[in-house]
Amino acid sequence: MRHLISTADLDAISANLLLDTAERLKQALLGREVRKLPTLRGRTVVTLFYEDSTRTRVSFEIAGKWMSADVINVSARGSSVAKGESLRDTAATLAAAGADCVIIRHPASGAAQRLVDWGGSINLAQRAPSVVNAGDGIHEHPTQALLDAATLRERLGSIAGRRIGIVGDVLHSRVARSNVFLLTTLGAEVVLIAPPTLLPVGVADWPCQVGHHLDAELAGLDAVMMLRVQAERMRGGFFPSAREYSIGYALTQRRLDMLPEHAVVLHPGPMVRGMEIASLVADSPRSAVLEQVRNGVHVRMAVLYHLLAGAPEDRG
Amino acid sequence: MASSWRARGDQPGVVSTELLSAADVARTIARIAHQIIEKTSFEPSNAADVVLLGLPTRGVPLARRLAAAIAEFTGGAPGVGILDATLYRDDLRRRPARSLEPTALPDGGVDDRLVVLVDDVLFSGRTVRAALDALRDHGRPRAVQLAVLVDRGHRELPIRADYVGKNVPTARAEQIAVLLTEVDGRDAVLLRRPQEADRQGGTGRPGGTG
């Protein structure tokens, strides 16, 4: 593995390898006084964030540091990006400065892939950095999907054959897209549940089912993943009012009771309590929100391990 | 993925000699168990003071068998666990990323206990070095000892075993294959040498990773 751009690039073998590695890293660190592994000593990891983030950035930084990589954080604010430097020049600068891995979050879909393409053309003595997509526009967020899968595997015991509902603003959600590919690759059945205005064009071609009525689907789900309504990406009316959205698609206590006993509630965060998820539900033992964050660190360690620890497989 | 160096079935172009039969393996394990009891002054009343940590892959069933033998001989069961040292290896960058094996320490960890690392073959000593480093991050044992079924020589580090099942002088091009029922379906120790004996070879690192 050289880069991680999309979960569609992962086959079942490599996806399971990443999840197994994450689980073993978690075991290896469990109850330890010294949460530090020497595995990535001397490797330099740069997080390049053009959008705000708490959990993704922090967990990538912790993941790198627990494996002894040198982690440097660059945010658009406070860097030369604010002076007008292009993404391409910033990327070339980081590569020239010696980054082994660039973790990028960018508002434009496809930004991470551009970095990979440019890496091949930048003429450097050393090899181009590995690129990890930490969210590009409304395209993909592969490590989020991996940590969701890790959490589901932990809570449910298995993913194959499970039915998982993804509810809410699918249109603007890179999390939904990454999860649809990954979870179906792992053998799950995915159903997207959203008002028609919040489903992307072409969703019929995705490897999943589509529904519009949350209440009708709940009883058949093993897990329900609530998505945040991404007001910052919305121009125009996607639904009449926040209240009306909540009535149709929020996970309330009443709806929680309609889920099977074993079903798990996931949310990629940040949660807007009262909008897509009721506070009581978010804090209930059925919710795995904080486990998701914890697993996020181990999953990102696994990704960095497989990208950076071994011998280079190819140059380019 | 480390599949090629784990292949322990019969291979074409390789001559295999059986060094230990299934009965020999059983006897050897019993002998090492007795030596551990003697050398650690094993007390059934304080059995958890001794912890056997198997190094994956075949050190794990070996550690379990040693613990079972010690329990049979003394009536006290020592702690057993698994220590995967892959993340501490010094040759990670020389090959594609390896998959990790599980790690599981007994309840109470390793602090102030006597830890016996258990592996199938002692070769370069690099796996044991990595395991010592890993162990240090898990706690501070009172002492650490090493038990191996076969010592084949060719040490690259100042490491020696406290308990050795069998010393086997080997050429670098030869391979020692320890077969255990839990992993391979039968018990045996084989010496394998390539038919066109390339005794000076040894550029590769066949079998027994250390």
C-alpha cells in the first residue's frame, strides 16, 4: 500500500488487514505504562489541513506520535497558504522538506488524488511522500470509514451479513460514501436513509439500497450511522426547516426503542444534539461515539504502519 | 505478508532430515519444563510469579505446553501470554510491512515477575532483542530468561538461551523447521538443505527468523 485515497481502492483482504492491525495495536497498547512504539522512528508525517477538524487531526497526530514518527501540523491559516500559495506549491515544499507522508484534508473533492499525481512529477532525489486522504470535499474520508468498521466489528462481532443504515445528509457526506464502499466490500448490506433532496445524483449506481422512511427501516438494522447536517456546505433549501428535518430523520429515544436490542448507534461527529440525534440517545450505552474516537487512533496507527513501516514496494 | 517463510510443508529440491521426532519433541518439552522448575525455584503456592511469554508463531503453543507440563509436575500453573515484537524489529524497513500477531499478557502484567520468553528456534538473536525491547515497554520484570526448542547458532547479537532443547550446528543455507501440531498438524524438527548445496550462500535468510 502506497497511498490511502478512497475505500473503493481497498479489497476485502487489505481492508481486513488494516482492521486486524488496528485491533492488534490496540491489544499491544492496552494497559501499558509507556504508550510508545519505536516502529516509525525517523519518519516524518505532516498533517495538512485546509478545513477545521478536532478528532481527525488529533487522532492522526496521536497515532503518529505513539509510533515515534515526527508529526508536524500545518493548517491553512497561519501558513503560506494564507499568503496565496497554491496547493501544488505547498505540497512540493513539504516533499522537498522531507515529509514521508502527507495527511491532507481539503474542501475540494479530489485534492488528495491531485497530490498523488503531482508526487510523480515532482523531481526529487527521495521518493514522493505517501498521501492519506483525511477528507476531501464531499468525496471520501477513508480512515473514518475504517474506524466505523472497527467499531462495528468490535460491538457486533462481525460485519459480513449485517444491515447498516446511514441516515441523514448523504449528499454532503464523504463519510457516507467511504462507508458504502468499505462496508459492502466487507460483506455488509448498506441502506441510505435520507430525504430525496439530500441524496446525491447517481446514488442508484452505488452498491447499496436507498430508503426515505427511517421508522420503516429501524427494526431491520444492526447498526445505524447518523450523519451531521452539513449546514456549511448548503446553499439553498434542502428541507423546509430544521424542525421538520428532525421530525423525519433525527434519532430520538422513541426511534432508539424501535431498533433491535443489539443494534449500535454511530455518529462520525461532530454531533449537533437535538438536530440529527437526541442528547439522551447520544449518551446512551447503545451509542459508540467515544469508542469510534478511540478506535480512530488505532486505525490511523494501522494505516501509518502499512504505509510507512515496511520497505517501499514501488517508487512513484 | 509473511507467508513464504512460514511455509513448512515439504518443498521440491530440498532434502529434509528429521532431527527430532514427535516423541523427542514431547520429551524435550518435558525436560525444559523440569529445568524451568529447578532454575526458577518454582513454587506452586506462588505460581503466578513465573510468566511464560510465547513469541509468535510457534513460541505461543510451546509456551502453553511448557506451562501445562509445569502445572502437571508441580500442581501450580504459571502465567502464560503472547508477546508479538514485530513493531520492535530492526528489519522492518527491509521488507514489505508485516502483519501483526496478537499480544496478550496474563492478568497483573509482568512487573516484578520472572518472565521466560519462549521461541521455537534461536538463530540471529534479533527476534529476542526485539522482544526484550517490547517487554520493557510493558513493564519491569524481576528477571527475564529465554527458552528455545532449537539453538541453531549464527548469533548476530550477544544473546544466549537459558533453556535449550537441542543444539544444532547448521550452515546458513540450511533451514530448521519446527513443526507443532497446533500450527502444522504434527510435531517434528526438520533440518532442510537445498539439494544443490550452496553452502557459502546465505544471502537470503531462510527459515528460523531469529
